[in-house]
Amino acid sequence: MLPVVEILPKLCQILAQQNRVILSAPPGAGKSTYLPLYLLQQPQFAGKNILLLEPRRLAARSIAAYLAQQLGEPVGKTVGYQIRQDSQFSADTRLLIVTEGILTRKIQQDPLLSTVDLLIFDEFHERSLHADLGLALALEVQQLNEQLKLLVMSATLDCQALQQYLQAPLLQSDGRSYPVEIRYQPPTPVSKEPLALQAAKLALQAYRQHCGNLLVFLPGQAEIQQAATWLQSQGLPPELQVWPLIGSLSLAQQQAAIAAPPAGQHKIVLATNLAETSLTIEGITVVVDSGQARRASYQARNGLTKLETVAISQAAAVQRAGRAGRLAPGICYRLDTPEQWQRRPAFEPPEIELAELTQLRLELAVWGCQPEALNWLTAPASGNLAAATALLQQLQVLDAKGQLTRYGRELYQFGTDIRLASMLQHARQLEKSTAGAGWLAALLAALLEESRPATQDLYQQLALLQQRRPPFASLYPQAEQFARKLGVSKLNTLPLQLLPTLLLRAFPDRLAQRRGQGYLLANGCGAVLAPDDPLAGQALLVVSSSRDYQQQNRISQAVAITLDEVLADWPELSWQSYSGWDEQKQAFFSEQQLRFGQLVLQRKPAKLQLDRESRQQAWLDYLQRKGLQLLPFNDHCRQLQQRLALARTMDSSLPDLSDTALLTTLSVWLGPYLGELNKLTELQQLPLYNLLWQQLSYRQQQQLNEWLPEHWQTPAGSRVSIDYTLPGGPGFSVRVQEMYGQLVSPTVLAGQLALTLTLLSPGRQPLQITRDLASFWQQAWPEVKKEMKGRYPKHYWPDDPATALPTTKTKKAMQL
């Protein structure tokens, strides 16, 4: 019997009485594969519809197939699914499994969710962007439709915070698992051997030792393919199969990969963090954990989303290990050391704090609210939100007040990325004068919608797609779908001269103007081309793709465009008066500019005209170009920034004062103080700490001082400054005699974070660095005392410092 079965009667009872409930259950408890059908068959849900959300397409299809099989029905009857570009459901479907983006569309189309009786959020612990948005919108729906019930299910999560957010009861299922032995293998530096090969070799070694079924966790598809290639080259025995579990597998291949192998057969499944909780891989007894995962994080400063390989959290590592203990006692090999594992973060950060937020900002505008009006579990990152708003305003999707325009609503109906929708809508207008503009845009949208790396220029890709040749032939049906939405016909000859102008409608923030050895983008970011790129030397480019390369924004895909093409296609551009700061002359200047975003396409001299607003804007523009280093950041400011960064791990509603956020919101927090400044020296004399401190309300200031004080009082009565910028975490230095009588290490952040103590000799030389004072007194003190007593005989060196009186004096002074 599945563990979740025991609590289902209680769950039904609560759902009959309340419209929100939280269920915490570990992987394998049956919350995804048993609970939905059980609820569907209960009298209280007779004739009612359930919507089950899965964060991943692979899991949505797999779970739908499994549940339909349990009913002896094909997918699409009682149980169906709907994911992007693929669906199987009918009028008879009562349990529909969808991905989170689909839920958002359903809420926008039907704000009452009138056809849904129960909305289930599965795997909510993954804290995906769409899950957070979907739940916030669902709470709004409940205000209009009190009959809608919400069930939030999670494997590992800070349930207390979720309970407080939802004001809902919590049910917990213990799950069914056996002990898992953890074995550590220190990893080799990736410079010497790729991580994928290390994991593959460890997997083969584990198979030869244990002869079971293995699940290997790797960061991404590239590592999966690399590990699979190596394993298959090792002359594996016929009874051992290798299954790379990647998103491009067919449903049949996916089911074969996750199913238990036939008797006498074994398998090694290579997977990403998808297999932590979203999919159950049958028959696994050994796990090999690389300890790594891919994480995307958006950087508003340079407009890049970086896909980084990062260390997973402790919670994720525990989930991975648990996959080996489903059927019997298992083993988990970690490419790690016990010490490094202890230093991993407890949980994964919510995606809403890291992600590019254009789609989220658009959805809120369509819903008809400003971001701050929604009740968030974790508030969106303010800098990323500001960048998203700026882009949508440039696309004319939002007006100056941040509200959805009529044009923006038209673009939203395309059901695709808003950039591509802007391009498609423009192509509809161009089609009136140039036949084939719509079909060209449809092909281009299909190419750009695909997330595969850009390895060829767009002209070559379009030719291959038009001819339905690999590797782009599979995108042709999507291009046809875009063409049908536009109401245009396919043509054999494409008006390729329109490619740059069409692309610019999708990426107006990425018009790039040559500047020195690189380019300045319309969004204010810098970028470079590879030295041998054929586009090198072009005055203007439209950039469709870039990547982080050696700490530079490297343009990976672009097309050249002329100034005449820009001016002809954007007749709304107009001359503007501008005043700026001339760094060489150390003086203000005025001129007339024809601007495209942050780019100046043309300029004409003008008489100097300065008012408070233009002076303020001149300083803001100068700071955006030069960076925050022009401002008088002292240690006090940096300490405040770090204190807030730590405090935001407990309360994300606190202001984000990181350099990235400050630069993004410069006009808000600093702009009002710039209008009267006439000299650079005046800028560098601003009371910066006070300006930053004023970003916190009085309540927030009090909370910060309580959680993360600037000083700590020693047992001897001294006040020592806590340094929050130390590489190993916050701490302070203090003479060891002042800590006598202190039994445990001092902590901050409501007791959650131990301070790092640098214990000093009477001559203020470091004796010991520790976060465990009790252990130091018990274990290291005898040796320290022996050495110090000979070096500093005039000072007090007790046998038991934990019970001794603290002092700042010598022995003689203590006796006076």
C-alpha cells in the first residue's frame, strides 16, 4: 500500500470543509500517481473536474499515461494532458494534467476557472516561476469563486512559510523508503576530467560492485550524452542497458527508460534533476549523484540569462539519494566530500528571484494588476521586474503607467513569446505591400522559438527550414501554424531583405551600434563579436542571441542592418533635446539626438539648457555608463548591503540593495538627490549610507538590527563590530580572554547563522578561527593554553575557560 493512502480520508474531510490544503509527502508516496485518481472516484468529486499541474512536460505526459493505464483507458478519455504544442483530452476528460504555463492561460481566459473544481499544484517545492505565479493568481480566483479548492503538494519545502502564506492546514505523509548508505568520492577538478566522465566511471564501478539498477544525476543533456557515449564504448554486458533520459524522447522511449527492466536485465539511467521528484524511475537501488545542476539566472545589468552549472542544495541531494531506497536498502555515491556537502545551501532558491520576468510581467498586465498588488509567496526580483517592464514598454505592450495597451492584448493572443508576437504582427502589416513577409516571419518565429544553440547564421537556417532539411525540418509544422494564425500562404521565394527589420521588431532592445572594439545595445548593455566573425566591422546589428563568454556578452547570432532600414521601418522616431555630462571637459552639454533606446543614431549641437530634471537625467546616464564605483561606497555601505542580502533569505520583502538592483533602480533611490549637483566632487560627497538606509521602512530597520546587529557584546562587556563581508560568512575578531564564560558560539539571523570567531592572543595575533566555541574549549584549548601561557605569562589562562570570568586585564590588574 502506498504511504499516501493512509491520509487520503483525512484529506477528503479537510477538502469538504476548507478550500485550501497543503500536503507534504516524499517522492514515491503516491501523491502524483495514486492520489488524483482516488479523489476523482470519491463521491464528493462525482462529476467534477480536477486540474493537476506538473512543472515539466516530460512528467505531465508520463503521469497522464500511467493514470490512464490504471483506468484501462487511452490517454484523452477520463485522464488527459495539455502541454505546449501537444495535448490529448476530450469532453469526457475529468482529470487534466497541464504544465504551469497552460494554467496561466486558462486563468486569463476564464478568471473564475468555472470548469475546474479542484486545482492541484504538484512538486511545488521546485518553486518554478510559473508555479509561484499560478498560485498567486489562483488565490485571486478564489476571491471570485469560493467553490474552487486548492491542493498544494510538495516533497521538501519550508512548509511553515507556505502555511502562513496560504492560511491552510498541513497534512504530512511519511513516505515509504529504506535506509540509504551515503558514500563520498572526492571529485577530480573538471579541468583534468569532465564531470560527466567522472560520474560515468563511478557508475560503471558501482554496477560491477553491486550489479543493480543505477540512476545517475547529471547537470544537463550535454553531460548525459557524453556519459552515455563513454559507457556504450566500454563493451557493456548484454544484460546492461544505458538509458539517457532527455526531453526529446518519445513517450514510448520515456516509459521504457523509467520502467523496471525485465528479469535478468539491468539498466543505468542518466537523468537531470527531473528525476529527483517529477518522475519515478522503477527498480533503482544505486544512485550516483554528480552534485550539480543547471540553473538559469537573469542579469538585468547586461540583459543576459546565464545558464550556469551550480552545486545543488542539501534538500535536492537528499531527494536524489532517496531514489535508491524505494524498494530495499540502497547506496548513494556522491561526487563530493562530507565537508563540502555540509556547506551546501539548505534549499534551492525560488526561480522568481533569478529568472527573466518579461512573460510574468505581461501576464500580470493581462490580468489587470501591478506586480506589487499580487499576494506573492516570494516577491519577484525588483531589478529583473524593472527590466521586463522597460522591454514591454519599448514593444508598446505596456503604456507609460505599466498598463496593457490594446496593441499588447492583440500580441498576447498569438500565444507565443511576446517578442515573436511583435514580429509576427508587424509582418502582417508588411504583407500588404510585400508578398511573403508573413511566411518569412512564420519561419523565423519557428526558428527563434526553438531553444537549441545558434550554430549557423539565420539566412542559412531559414533556407534549411524552408527546404525541410535537418536539423530544422521538425520545426516546419510550427511555422505552418504561425502562418495560419497570420492568414498567409507559403511561398517558395522569401523576401529576405525584410529579415533585419523583422528581427528588429522582435529585439528592439538589442539593436547594436559599433562602439570602439565592441557594440552598445539599445538596452544599454555592451557586447562583443568574436574576432573572426564575418559581421565584424558592421556599424549596426540586430542581435538575436548572445551568451556569456569569458565574462563578456558575446554575440552568437545577429544580422546586419543599415541606418536607412531602421529609420524607414521606425518612422515614429523623433529628435529629442538631451543634456549630459562630458567627462573630459567636466561640464554639462546639450544637443539634439535621434535616439533608439540607449543608442544615439544621429545628433546635432544645441544651446546649453539645464533645469533640475535634465541635470538629474545627465547624472543618471553618466552613472549608468560608468557604474556604481563613482559613488562613495564605504565599508559601512557594503556591510549594510551584505546584511540585507542575508536578511532577505528569511524575508524576501526586504529591499534588494545589491549592486545589480541599485544600478537598475538608480532613478528611484538616487535620482531625487541629483538635480542640484553641478560637479563630480559633489556626486562623490553624497551621504550614501543614509540614502541606502532610507530605503528601509522603520519596521524593516528595526527587524534588520534585531536579526543582524552591527555589533556584538562580549562577556567582558566590549562591543565588537561584526564583519558581514568576510568570505566565510559574518564574524568578528576578539581577544580570547574576553570570551571566557561564553559556552556556545554567538549567532545572528534569529539563531540560524553561527558567527565565525577569530580568537586573538593578547598581542592581537590570530589563535583560532571557529564557529564552534564549545568544541574549541573542549578540544583545542589545552594546546593553545600551553603555548600562550609561556608566551604571555602575565595574562590569565584558566584550565576551564567555559566557566572562567571574562577579562580584558592582566592577572595583576585583575587582583587590584
